[in-house]
Amino acid sequence: MAERDKQAAGEMAVSEDAEVDFAATVERLERLVEQLESGELSLEGSLAAFEQGVRLTRDAQRRLDEAELRVRTLIERPDGSIDFAPFDAPAAEDDSER
């Protein structure tokens, strides 16, 4: 179990200065959830995974907030008002793909 904890900690160790794209952040979060749900980590390993998950979640939320701000800036009218329109996702050919 100690070896798995070391491996998990090694996978979770990321330089805070490193730029990771949003998809990679979500992917890492999914791996952390799988590790936590497996029940194979020790208490210390679980805490480290949880802490890393919290950091990744905050980073993902920050990125989403920044993206929303950029979109709002792009759709802001010259007079300063913002034109809000609902986002219509393209219709899927088969609902089972969702």
C-alpha cells in the first residue's frame, strides 16, 4: 500500500507554476476520484489526494471564471451593455451519445 501511496503522490505532484490546460485538469481530477473511490490508499495518501483535488478544483473554477469573463467581454456592446443569449448546444443525432 505504501508503494501505491508513493505512486499516487508522484502523480499528484505538479509544479504550481506549470500551465496545464483545463481538460488535463479535469482528467487529473477524475483520476484522483478513482483513486479515492478505490479505497486502496492509506489515510495519508487519501488526504494528499483530497488536498490535490481541492487545489485542482479551485484551479478549474478559476479557469471557468476567467473564460466566462472573456466571453462576456467579447459580447459586450459598445454602449457597455451586455447582450445575454442562451447557449444552444448543437443537437446530437442520437440522445444516447450524451
